[in-house]
Amino acid sequence: MQVIFEPDREIDGALTVRLQGAVDVITADRLWELASERAGGDARFFLFDFSGVTILTSAGIGMLVRLLIRLRGKGGTLAVFGCNDHICDVFDIVLLKEILHVSGSEEEARRILASG
């Protein structure tokens, strides 16, 4: 899995996280390490770009929920966008689409974060 963190150009204190590949039991731990290092301090909001994600397992979902809990403790949150149909179905099945702010586009995800 490839991970790129970029400061968001519109929301102060936000990072856009662009992912490529599988978010599974092996890569979820590494993603947690990278994201949790940045969570808190200056980064309270995360925009996850899933347009390059090919597989999402329960480990990846667990990592997102863990990060959301950490961010909420700091007054922040996260949003996910760019999911393919299969990954959107996974978020629906586990009833996390609303909680993780799964959006159809980057602009929509950004609006959700900006509105609090």
C-alpha cells in the first residue's frame, strides 16, 4: 500500500491521505502508525482518498474507527471519499457509512469536515 499525506488546501488543520492498494491486516497497522503520529497536534481532520484502494478488510475498518475516536478526542473527525462500489457496500454493510462520513466526492467530504 502506498500512502501520501498532503496538507489540505482549504481546511486548516486537515490532511488529505491518498491511498493506493489494499488496506488489510498487514497494511492497516502501518497506516495506523503513520496517521496516529499526525493526529492531534496540527492535524485534527483527515480526508481519506480511497480512489486507489483495491481491498478493504475489517483491519482497515478498525483502523479508521480507532483514528476517528482519537480525532474526536481532539475535536476533529475524518471523512472518506472515492470508494469503488464494492468498498462503499462494505461501509453500508457494517453500518459505518454515516459515522465515517463516506462521501461520493472530495468536495463533498471537504464540506462535511468544514461544517463540523
